[in-house]
Amino acid sequence: MKMNTNSNTYTIVYASIMVVIVAFLLAFISDSLKTKQSENVRLDKMKQILSAINVDTKGEDVQTLYNQYVKEAEILNPNGEVVANTGGFEINMPTEMAKPAAERQLPLFICEVEGQTKYVIPLSGAGLWGPIWGYVGLDDNKDTVFGVYFSHASETPGLGAEITTTKFKDEFLGKQVLKNGEVALAVEKFGKVTDPTYQVDGISGGTITSLGVSTMIKECMSLYVNFLTNK
């Protein structure tokens, strides 16, 4: 029997079938892209870590460079003790920061640059409009900044977003981290640096984002003090 294409029943059945087909196609496309998206996130994280040790990844195979420079991705406990020699890459720093201090797993990336050991510590914090994050690369004395990487989700272009620029990041090179066993590395309001051994100039017009970077450094790197002071 031929269905009346002008009837309500036909319209409902036709719409239902189309919804099922579209939903199936969307689910299939999403699942197909998930692997690629995950891979892109993984490679981007590698780029960020490499940037903290001043390795230029432009035009290069990121996975190969990561394997070349990053020797271990350890997990530390709050006492600064190594609890696992692998698995640090998979740890999400914002998730760990939300846990009670005693339960946190702290990722540490041990790298080798021109025959010298470098340590990379991940950072997670908040800027003016949203999340900010980054990595700090340290020399083998665990106290001198070798390189940094910062990024953000939604800071203002030309102001807070300047934390991603080479000019801002280069200010950190050679700065000291610890003073009397505490994290002293900090970003000061533009033009207000009083101790250049530990402090860098903030971004003019981006005071709140600069403060966010400073707070992020203090809070995250303080978790590693036991490791950093264990020479």
C-alpha cells in the first residue's frame, strides 16, 4: 500500500528516519576525528615542552625531536620523590592542582640539551579571562631558568596575550627560582622590578594576566620545592 506523502504519519516517519541517519553520520565522523584530535593534542604538548628548552620545532618532526631531547617523563610525589619513571606525559596539571596537596602526582620532564640535563616543570593557572598554562625549563642546578613557554585560552590581544611572545619569555632566561628555600621567581608590575635576580617586568596594560602568570609560577613550582632543594 502506497503511503500518503502528505499525511502527518509520513512526515513523522520520514523525519525520524532522517534524524537517525544524521545522528549516525555525526557519531561516525566524531569517532573518526577523535583519534586525529587526540594526536594533535599530544603533539602540541610535545611542542610546548620542547619550547621550554628552547628547541625550535618549526618544520621539524615533533615526535622525533621529543624523543631526542626528552629522556624521561617522571612522576613525583609532594615529597619530591620519584614514584614512577614513566607516565608523567599523561598527567593533566589542572586536574592535579584541584586535588588535595598530599594526593597530587607531579609530572617532571628530564631533558638533555647539548649534553646537559634540563628539568621541565608544567604550570597551570588563571589569567584575566580564562585559563593560562606553561612550562619552565631549568638548568641542572634546578634553580636557573633555561627557558619558558606560556599560553592562554582567551587573554586580550596586544595586552595579556603578550605572555606568548618571545620578548616576554626571554625576560625569564637566567633568572633564579629559589630564595631561602622558597620560590621567588615572579612577574612584577611593569617598571616595578626591585630584584632582577628573581623578578621580570610584567606586560604594560596586561597587569592582571601578568599577575596570573606570577601566581601560577609560585603555586605550581612551590609543589616541586622538595625536589628542587634536593641537590
